[in-house]
Amino acid sequence: MSHFSTLRTKVSDAVVLTSSLKDLGIQVETNANVRGYHGQQVRADIVAVLEGEYDLGWSRNADGSFDLIADLWGVAKKHNQTELINSINQKYAVNKALSEVTQPGLQNATVKVMVNA
């Protein structure tokens, strides 16, 4: 019996996700195993290697978006999973917005990013 949950996300840019995780001080592996309950593992395209015995992973869908894959119960044993996932999503959103406005043709754009602390 697997303890892994799969959650649909709005994440679509692997480079921005990877840099966002690194910005948060999280070790990142690509095409690696996500660790779960009693040594169970599942393959993912991007893996956030967390302190403890459990990880977060993202797997690309056919439409280009990513699903989050994790043993959420296990992650919650060591981390505040809501806070962790929210911080990842928030960092991704900021980095994605910044990457969009630095594309050619948008050099004169001004971006204000409001983030709740």
C-alpha cells in the first residue's frame, strides 16, 4: 500500500521551480526518487530532498504542468507541510513573475511584487 499523495499544481517551469527550491536552501535532485513511508520510493522529475526521511517531488504531466508527489503524513512528521508548500509556491510565483518580465521586449516593464511576510 502506497502512502504517496499526488496533488495537481500550477507549476509549469522546471527551471524556475528548481531555482526557487535552491533559493529556499532546499537540496534539489532531478530524475530521482522521492522517499516515503518505510523506504517506499517513487520516481519524480524534480525532488526536494528534505531533512528527515521524506521528500517532495514533482512529475511533469503531458500538458506541461507538474504534479506534487509526497508522503504528506511523513513530511508533516518533521516539517510544517502547509508552511513549507506555501513558501515553495510563493517563491515560485515571485521567480516566475520575475522571469517573465525579464524576457526580451519587456525591458521597460516595472514589476511590484507584494508578498505577505
